[in-house]
Amino acid sequence: MIPSAVFFDMDGTFINSEPIWHAAQTEIMAEFGYEWSMKDATFTVGGPLSKVGAHMSACNDWLNTSEYFIERLVDLVALKFATSLEFMPGARELATSVKESGIPIGLVTASPKQLVDSAISFIGDGFFDVVVCSDDVINTKPAPDCYLTAASLLNVDIQNSLILEDSATGVKSAQASGAKVVAIPHLSEIEGNERTSIITTLKDLSVEELFQLH
């Protein structure tokens, strides 16, 4: 079935930014004598930032606030975005094929506008038909609000849309929206169901194969 729209998560799905987040978290926590581990990375992948900041604060024995770590992290990640971004394998090619088929595409993320603006400078302004970030909704992922907002802006039926996500938090958000979901997990454990397909990569995935998952 052909979807009404296809929505891409940003971090870890469309752009290969999870290593950047991990590097920034490692760098900041090292200042406080804490060795940021893959266990920490796995726990915080997909956000939201409130969860990430709270975890970093807890690892620092709450000597600095969650808000302090969020601000430090966003500033450092934005700086790294300016020089280190790359696409996830196959993501841009797939999105381009979807666009060329006449289906609208959106970028939907739990990251703040500061980071989205940096990412869009790399991706290209106007590549996506709609972009929704955490600043645009009251409740960010794992709530479905960001995807519902994106569908509303495109005037499409979310239940006939397809969402691509890589994290457990993002998949929960996508599932709660009512859309069909394609999960490409990296650090997260994600279980499929009748409305959630699990694949290993977007590389060499054709638009026809994507639509078969809808």
C-alpha cells in the first residue's frame, strides 16, 4: 500500500549523529571524572533531552542540574554538527526516491531547533516538506504529538502514513501516533508487531520495498 506520507526520525535514522551525541556526552562527563559508557548511551539514546540531562546529572551525583547538562550538551553537539555530520547509509537516497514518487516526506525529531537548524544546513533547506522538532510541541517523544503535528501540517492521515525510527523512544512515539512503523534499531531493543516492521539498514532499500512494509 502506498502511504500518504513518510516521516523520518533525524538522529540515528536520517543522519548518523548518535556517535556525535556519544562523543559529546563522553567529553562533558569526563570533566567531572565520570566515564560515560555504552550502557549510559543505550539508556539515553532517542532522548528526550529531559531524560538525558537527568541521567547525566545523576551520574554527577546531582552536583549540577539537568538543565545545566542539557545546555552544555546541545551547545557541544551543535558545534560538532557543523563539521562532523553524515547521512545514515541509504537514508538520503531513499528519501529522494520517496519524494520523486510524489509522496510528501517529513523530518520529525525530539531534538531542539538549534540542532535541527544545524542539521538542515547539512541536509539542505527545503529537502523535507515539513520539519517538526521538540520546540514545536508541548510533549515530545515518546508522546506522539510531533508526528501528529507533522501529519496535520501536511494535511495527511497519520494512520495511512509510514514512520522510520531507530530508537525505542522514537518507536513508542511512532506507534502511539497510529502510523505504520519501520524500525532500524542500533542500540535499542525493539520488538516488531503487526504495525511495526524491523529491518537492519536503509542501504539499498528501494521505495517499492519500503512501501511493501506499509
